[in-house]
Amino acid sequence: MSIEVQIIRGKTLSLIEVEPDSTIADLMEQIGVNRETVLTRLNDEVAVEEERLKGGDVVEIIMAISGG
Amino acid sequence: MRCVKCKEKAVYHRRYSGQMLCKEHFLEYFERKVRKNIRKIGIKRGDSIGIGLSGGKDSMSTLQMLWKSSKKIGFELTCIGVDEGIDGYREETLAVAKAFTGELDVPFEVVSFKETYGRTLDEMADNGNACTYCGVLRRRLLNEKARKLGMDKLATGHNLDDEVQAVMMNYLRGDVERLIRLGNPISGDGFVGRIKPLSEMPEKEVALYSLLTNLGSSSSECPYSQSFRSTTRDFINQLEKANPGIKFSVMRGYEKLSPHLKSYSRSELLKCSNCGEPSSQEVCNACKILKTLSKK
């Protein structure tokens, strides 16, 4: 049974279902974001991509690379 | 996940070394490595160092690190901002830059395309050439201003990713002259030598440093995108994801190759026959662009 987490990207907030025991890195794979290009906050704290997710978690994705 | 050094909560997984680091140990590692690079660059007591400051994370981190070193070594800093005239973008980033220089009590001079070249980048840009125009004209303006201010060196915020992208782009384009110049920068009359204190730091680490130290750097994106650089950047980041540390491998390989390439270089530092600025060609690229624009 999957769990639901919230994702914040800029001003956009969305809900996504992930497999139980998924990590932030798994979530990045699922939504097609290269972990090398972002920083993440888990429930308002800067977190490594190996952190495991639980239902109701909020993951904020912050772009780490500049455009141009 | 816990820090390998103190067991506090980890904020960074340095995948190329396999280590998890907490905030304190990440900042300690980052600043130690940048200080080492600053020492290697050879800034001396009494030097005047210019910094190209945009307000983005790279140049703001460069300023923060050079400011800290300037207190220990004893050199002077002056920041130079370039207002290219990009509506809805540059005003915000320069305001951020100005606020930070005010906090650190570092002089901040702003030069603009409009005042120097008679038109903004927005007015120049068409046919997707904005990044070419901007790169050439901004470099010239920075050099000119740094020279007029009597700077001994001009620091830029280039990070490891920027350096790797430059090497790869020149390889892919077959532009051997530029590839040689990357590792053997031109120097001489009228040209203020460049230094890149963040050149050993991956962009992700610079972004984390900026975030953890609340630098307040602007995260605005320039509306002009450079598609070939973006494609190269994405390609390198895909490789890095699968092979952590490959960005360092590219640079170490290039550094080994670079001395052997030097003898193949045809370029030497000349003076532009039109404007007198240092150039590797008889007429500099800035004058060529300005001539093209004057016909429009």
C-alpha cells in the first residue's frame, strides 16, 4: 500500500503517492528530477536524499543549478 | 542519516567521497577547501581584488569567502556589478548584491550596458544571440572597470560545474584554441588576471553553502537561456549521478592535458585596433558585436 507525500517546487504544491520505505532519492527518480541538480528540505529541514519518507511528509525541492 | 564525523543529522551526502556531513562539518569542509584554493591563487597582503558580483549564489559565496580571507591576509575588495539591462531580472539580483556589500562594508560599483554601449541587452537581443553578446560585452566591461579601479586581480564566481561545462563544450565543438586558453589564461597589458576561488566546488555544494549560511542570494533565473550549455550541463549531471566524482575526473584529466596543448596555441595578447582593449584578435569580439549592432 502506497503512502502520500507533498512536494513543493517553487510556488507549486502537489501530492504524490510513493511506495512505503521510499527515500527522497526514489521520489526524485519517480518524478524525473536529477538529484545532482537539486537540494531538498524534508519537513522544513535540509535533508540528504537517502532519508526515508513517511505518509504526510512534505518535500521541498530547491534548484541547485543556475540556468543559462 | 548521520554525519560521519559527529553523528549529528546529515544535511549533505558527498557522494564522490561516500561521506554524510552535518551542517557544521559541511561548512567547515567547504570553507577549508575554498581557503586552500584562495591560497593557491596567491593573493598577497595589500592586493586590490575586484569581484564580479551579480547577486546569485556563486558570486555571493565568492564575496563571502574572499571577505573572510581579506581579514586574515590583509587585502582590499571592491565589487563590480554589471547591469546588462534585462528587464525584470537584473534589478532584483543587483539589489540583493548591493544589500550584501552594504552589510560587509565593501564598495560596490555598477556599470551598465546602456551607459557604455548605448543600449540594453534586451534591446540588442534577437535571433537567440543574447548569451553570446552578453558574455563578450560583460567580460569587456568587467575588465575595463577593474583596470580603471586599479585592481590586481578580478575574481569571478565560476564553480567546478562551470569549468567542466567549458571544457566539455570546447571539446564537443572542436574549439581547440578556446580549450587551450581555458588552462593557459591570457595575461598582459590592459588585462586584469582572473581568479576563481570556487573552481573546485561543485555547484550543488555552492548552493548548499549559500542556503545554510543564509546568504540571501537571488535564485532568479535569467530569461535568456543558452541551449548548448544547458544540454552539456544536463549531460554532465546525468554522468555525475551514475558516476559520482566524474566532474573532478574531467578537470584532473584536462589539467594533465593542458600543458601539452600550450605549444599549439596560435593566440597571443594583442590590442584591438579599434578600441585598444586587450584582445586575442586584431579586432576584439566586443567591437565586432557593436559594429553588427550599429547596422541594425
